[in-house]
Amino acid sequence: MNLNDKLNIVDGENLKFRNEIKYVVTEAELALISGRISPIMKKDSHVGPNGIYRIRSTYFDDLNDSCFYENENGTDKREKFRVRIYDASDKRITLECKFKERSMTRKESTPITREMYEKMVDGTFSIPDDRKDDKLLRKFYQRYKKDGLRPRIIVAYERTPFVYRVGNVRVTFDKNIGYSDKVENLFDEYLPLRPVMPVGRHVLEVKYDELLPTFIYGPMNLRDLRQETYSKYYLSRTFSLKHMYK
């Protein structure tokens, strides 16, 4: 079976992996690519008037920092949990589990409440009675109790998203990437962040199902960019640990 057609079976469900490639680019390169793809791709419907939304994700790791070291070692077939919000609001909060195998990714998600997140932070989390059948919550709770899975760091950035329906193509520009160790302050409007990228450097991500259409790939001229194995979580934790032990 071709990797692009591979299906992962979880709890009896077929969940398809997607291609995901990343590049570190300059401000000028982003501006050039944006000008080229704007006529053929639409902005995501969730963006604000300025064409962006602000993402914050609290990433979890276990007592052994397994996610951190699996990323460092390039371990294949790995997963990590995060809680994601948009524009510092508690109106839409999702618990997500992202799976990675080679350059392919798959994501499961389920909604949670602010109270549930706060219990994840203070160590008192349990699954509410009316959510006992939620498979992802059950999986998270098992690792929360057995492996000591706890929130480690907040990663935040501004995202400009473009979408194209055929092939489920998604091109995103992630700018002003920073982190905070104050996981209890996820919803603070003015959360102080430490930057993790050099000035003028940003991340371009391209996600698609089976094929990336030539008329999108061509204008972006990705052949001239170097593909990166980039993890916002790993880079942020690395900076955080260096700062901690200074």
C-alpha cells in the first residue's frame, strides 16, 4: 500500500494520514508566495478582518519528557497532546492528539471546557460523567494518570491560512512564534512570550491529502526552499530549558 493511501485504524475507525511539509522562510519570501497564491487559494473562513488568527497551544509531556526526546531523536510513529485556543478566547477550546509518521500527520480533536483545562493544569483532571464515551478524552486520561502527562509549555503565533478544497490543500504562514512557561495563563489577553525564531524568519507549512496540485506548487516555487523538520514544541522547550539553566 502506498504511504499516501495508508489508513490508520483507531478504535475501529479509518483515519487517513496527510502530507505535511515545512519551510523556514524570510518575510520577503512569504510576501512573494502570498502574492502568487492569493488569486488561486481562499483565506480560511475563520480569519479576522486582518486575514489572520492568533493560535495558542499548550503542549503536554510525560514525566520522562518522552515527546521532547522522541522529537530530538527523530523517532518515527510518535504522538503528542495539546490544548488549542484561538485569539486568547475560551469560546472554542479543543484537546488534540497529533500523530506523525515520516512526513505524514493525522490529528484527532475533541472540545473541552475552560474548567476541564484548569483541572488538567492543577493535577485534578477527571473525565466528566457526560463525556465518559469520548475516546480521545479516555486516551488522554489514561496517559494523564499512568504516565504523568502534564502541561509543559504554551506555544503561540499568528497564522495566515490559505485553503483549496480539491486535495484538501492548506498553506499557512506562521509568524511571531513565541512561548510561555506559564501554562496556567493560557487565556490571558496579554501573555508575555519569548521569541524562538530569528528576526524576520517565519514558518511556511503545506498540508494536503494525496496530491499537491501543480498550479499551487508551481507558483510557490518550493523547489528553491529547503524543507525543514521543524517542531514548534521542540524548539520552544529547547529555548525554555536553556533559559531555565542559565
